[in-house]
Amino acid sequence: MASLVVQKYGGTSVGSIDHIKRVAERIAETRRSGKDVVAVVSAMAGQTDQLLKMAWEISDAPTQRELDLLLSSGERISSALLTIALNAIGCQAVSLTGRQIGLQTDNKHTRARIKQIDGERCKRYLEKNHVVVVAGFQGVNEHGDVTTLGRGGSDTSAVALAVALNAEQCEILTDVDGVFTADPRVVPDARKLEIISYDEMLEMSGLGAKVLQLRCVEFAKKYQMPLIVRSSYNNHPGTLISEEDPNMEQPVVSGIMYDKNQAKITVKGVPDQPGIAAKLFNALAEASVSVDMIIQNISEEGHTDISFTVTTEHLADAMTEVNKVNEEINAETISADASISKISIVGAGMRSHSGVAALMFQTLSRENINILMISTSEIKVSCIIDEKHTEQATSTLHEAFDMKTDPVQIPQ
Ligand code: ADP
Ligand code: ASP
Ligand code: MG
């Protein structure tokens, strides 16, 4: 069999009939170069949002099972249209849904995780020289009900399929030239990265760079699948995401990410006793609310304050749980603030450099941006700030870390 490439085309890339025709030409060209192609597609740009909006217009709490059926239809439309376009230009193709490629998931509607893919049907069509066009973002659970993989989930469909079919690589074709040092829409002089490690990309996706869904990077790392992010509008080489090369000097800071989808809950005046934090965070864990940063103040007169962050989508559930637990922990006040954002710097070279966090704090302070919380890992530093400063913070940090040069120099 010829070598196989899995290509994922995002929503903007298939956003109109003209775009779909262009993508068909691109796939046909790859076929002519002698490669087998499996194309995974997202819904046409804006369609998933539109479908969601309609459901919300009907109900404040649409049933999750039906939401999945609704949302999966966007990818069915684009996959069928792209296949029609391919066949129309003489490139034999067939479209398949999540169910038809045997993509099995768990039962968590709207954020399901992939359990397995039976690639047999895809393989049969590839052997018959077809391009296989797969509707991304969807699978079926053990009951045969349609599930979806969370926003941006077509990225994960593509990598999982590349692994199942033993593809040589997985290409994510999108509306920017690759992974940049910061969101190029916010920092126009952001630099495209030629290569980046799975670990750095994991941090970047987890910290808000929506160019790749986090689960897709986890999959690629686990199965060592080379991932390439590149533009569907040109033939530039894009960014390669692969294992870290120990012989290469790592840039101290590879990227700056922001995430506005954050909220802070503050529980004031709780007794400073063993077991209070355990009660609070146990209740949140049991309600499947993931807590990110936590700060506990120094105790005063036997009382203390605890602040923590959750994503905005978990805020309502988190507040319900905290109010319930408060019957036992007797806090003086409980408040929530959704107008915050998390700004982060990521880089494998941080492991061997000092002064990185300090430069971040100095830069923010010079701009009069107050830091509300801080968290660090081996290869990242994150700060919670007021949401209104997000873009300013991203741009000034990009400048302070001199992200246009490579590698980044940190004053010691
Ligand atoms: P698609 O529809 O192709 O899946 P997405 O909108 O999900 O595309 O992701 C691409 C977008 O991610 C870009 O248009 C860009 O604005 C945004 N983005 C955020 N951070 C980064 C980054 N560090 N590098 C590249 N793109 C980024
Ligand atoms: N259409 C889905 C979304 O908008 C999945 C995807 O594009 O990857 O999130
Ligand atoms: Mg995406």
C-alpha cells in the first residue's frame, strides 16, 4: 500500500463552497503525488456555534444526548460536500461518519473520549484507491448513540485515526501557517515555530492555544505520531510537533498563551482547621469540577481565605457545590469573579534557566497589571490577571521575551 497521510481540515478551510472546492483540489494533488489520503473535516465555519445557539434558544438545559446528535450533523454536511467535490473532479472518494469508521467512545455526551477505532472500513476503501473523507468530532457510545469529542474535537479524530491506520503523519490544516509564539490574531508579529516538542504543545493547548485540541496532542505523544500544523491556504511547511531533541538547544520561552475562559471563586473567613480544604475540594472533585490554581491566605485570628480557579463552564456547578459544603465549613462570604484571564509562558528551556518568572512579573508590573495568582511547572509560568488586560499583557510579554529572535535571551 502507498504511504498514508491523514489530513484534517478545520472549519474555516471548508467554510464555503469555494473553500471546499479548493480543499478538494489540494487533496487530489496529494493523491497525484502517490499518497493515500484520509481527510477528516470539521463543520463549516460557525456552524457548530449556530446549532448550539438554536438549542439554547429552545432550552436553558438542552439534553446532552440530543445536543450530540445535533452537533454531529455539521461534520456530516461538510464531509458529504467535500466528497461530492472530489468525485466531481475525478478523484474517487467516499464519506464516512464516526459510526461508519467504528469510532467508539465512552458515554460522556458532548465531551466523550475515544476508546477505540476499527479502521477496517477505511482500509478497504483505501485499498480500492478511494480518498476517505471522515466526519470529525464524532463517534458512538456503547449504546450506539452519537457522541461528540468536545470543541475542537476533529483534531483528536484525525490523530486517533492516523494512529489506527498507521499513517506516516497527521497534518492539521488550518487558517494560520502553524503554531506561533502567540496567537497571531493578537500579536501580529508573532513568529511561527518550525518545531516544538509534544510536552510544550501539551502545555500550550492546555493553557489556551486553541490551534490544537489538548486531547489530540496527548494522543500524538502517546503513540509518537508526528503532527504537522500548517495552512490549508498555501504550501508552507508549517510546524512539526514531535519528541524533544536532546541535542538541540531549547528556546527558554517558546510561546505565550492566554485563556479568558477562567473564573475565580473566593471563600472568605473559613476556620483554619485541618479538613476544611479537603471537604471543599472533595465536593468539587465529586461533582467533576476541575480546579486549577489554589491559594490559601495566612490565617488571621483562626480564620483564613481560600481562592481557586475553574473554567467558566464549570463556574455554576462549582458555586452550587461550594454553597452546599458551606453548611459544614461556615465561611463568612463566598464570591465569584468571571472577569479574569490566565496568561502563561511556556518553554522547555526554562528547566535550565533562572529569571524567567521574574522577568514575567517585572513586565506585568511595569504595565501596572496586577497579578492575582501564580502557578508554575517545570516548563511554564501562569498568572491570573484582570481579563481586560489580556491582550496588552500578551503583547508586552511577547516583546519582553524578545520572541522574534531565536533562542530567547533572558537577562540573568
Ligand atoms: P480550525 O477551525 O482550523 O480548527 P481553530 O480556530 O480551532 O482552527 O484554530 C486556529 C486558530 O487558533 C488560529 O486562527 C489562531 O487565531 C488561534 N491560535 C491561538 N493561539 C495560537 C498559536 N499560539 N499559534 C497558532 N494559532 C493560534
Ligand atoms: N465543529 C466542532 C467545533 O467547532 C469540532 C471541530 O471543529 O473540531 O468545535
Ligand atoms: Mg480547531
